[in-house]
Amino acid sequence: MALGLREDARRVLFATMLAFVICYIVFTLFPVAGPNYAFENPTGVVRDVWSAKLVYSLLSSGSAFGTAFPSSHVAATVAATVALWYVWRTMALVVLIPTILLIVSTVYCQMHYVMDAGVGLVIGIAAGVAGTHVLGKEPQQSGTSIEA
């Protein structure tokens, strides 16, 4: 059983890293600054919460300019979720809502344009499918590969 878990984990990690690598290649060829650089940062209640203060503080101290297109956060998260669908459907369903929230929040918080998130979504789906198939895994028919 332990070997099966290790192989499933390798598939999910491979798909995730494949999404990151594709995004980094695109960043290098087509650097695009996100809306965080083009527009004034949001103000008011949305900025008063601790998490927003932390994010904007980190961004102001050293964000990577030119890495908005495509969204690597969206691509990697979607790739991991898709890969989980192939190896552990229950967990894929658990992370589906946070994945959707991440996609929406990257645009809502003005970190990415809709196009950045959309292309990240496409790359994530492709990397999730390709990454699991390269390592030889077909979709589950029923049950899970991890026994309780």
C-alpha cells in the first residue's frame, strides 16, 4: 500500500511542477505586469484585515514584476486538483471549493487579470491530465486508491 501512495503523490507533484514550469517559460518569453502594478491598490475595509495587510506588505517588499501571465497560482492549484481526481477523488472533491475560491480571489484581489487566471486554468487542466498520464495513471472507476 505504501508504494501506491508514493506513486500517487509523485503523479500529483509532477503535474503541479509541470504547471509551474510551463508558467515560468511563458513568464520568460512574455513578461506581463499584473493589475497590482497598473491600478491603485484597494482601500477601505478590504485592506483592514490582517491577511490583506500581510499580502500587500509582502508585495511591496519584493514582488516579481512581469509574472502575471499566466497565473502560476491558478495553474498549479488546478493541476494538483485535476491530478488528485485521477488518484484520490475524495480529496479532489475536498480541495475543489478552495481551488475555485483561489481562482476567483486572484482576480478579485487585483493580483491577476481574468485572462491570466483563465490561461492558468487551461494550463492547470492540461498539466494535471498530462502529468498523470505521463506517469501512467488512468482515472479511477470507483472508490479511492487510499484505504481508510
